[in-house]
Amino acid sequence: MPLSLEIVTPAERVVTVTCDEVRLTSVEGQFGIRPGHTPLVAALGPGELVYIAGGTTHRYAAGEGFAEVSNDRVRVLVEEALRAEDLDPQKAAQDLQERQQKLASLKPGDPAYDLERAAVARAAARALVARSAR
């Protein structure tokens, strides 16, 4: 029996699809889900989200959020989910570099530090996924 995957952001339902496997990036590392997986709720960190359907791999750059797995259904609620094909590798790399420079100018006690650190993590995810799509 295949998995039912739903990826949702605050702005839209990004995808609803039937697939064979899902790979996510949690705050503790990457993990995969296949049919029959044990139910779970996981906190997600920025990173690559992959699903495989009919032998084709689909890649997304995903932001922070949560995943819920139950009864061969995977619901992913994230801040952003951008298709690899829609990302420009040069622009993503430039954005990452700019974010890293901005973060380097801040001190850990600065009120904007944590927000900028999260922005760097999302930019790194976009740069990674953009490179892998080409």
C-alpha cells in the first residue's frame, strides 16, 4: 500500500500525492518513511524534503515545521516548501552568502540573532536543493 503525502505551508497546500517513500529532515537528522511506518510526530528543521513516486524522485527545500505519520499518511506542515526545479542555484548560493554575512555581523545576544540564524538555515537548505536539481 502506498503512502499519502500532503505538504502544507501557511500560504498554500503545496502538494497532495500518493508516493512510495518520503525523506525528511528533522531537528535531529534525516529520516525516511515507507508504508507501514510506526506513527510519529517529528519536529522538522530546514533541509531537503524528498518523495519518490513511481520511480521518480521529487525534491523540495523545506523550512521549519512538523511532520505527522499515521496509517500510511504523511502530513508535513512547514514554513516553506520550494520545488528544486523552481530554485536558481546561483541566486540561492548568493542569498546564503548574504545571510551568512549578516549573521556574522550579529552577536548571539542580539535580538535579531536567532531570526537571522534561522534564515541562514533556510537559505542553506535552498542552496543545497538547488545544487542537487541541476
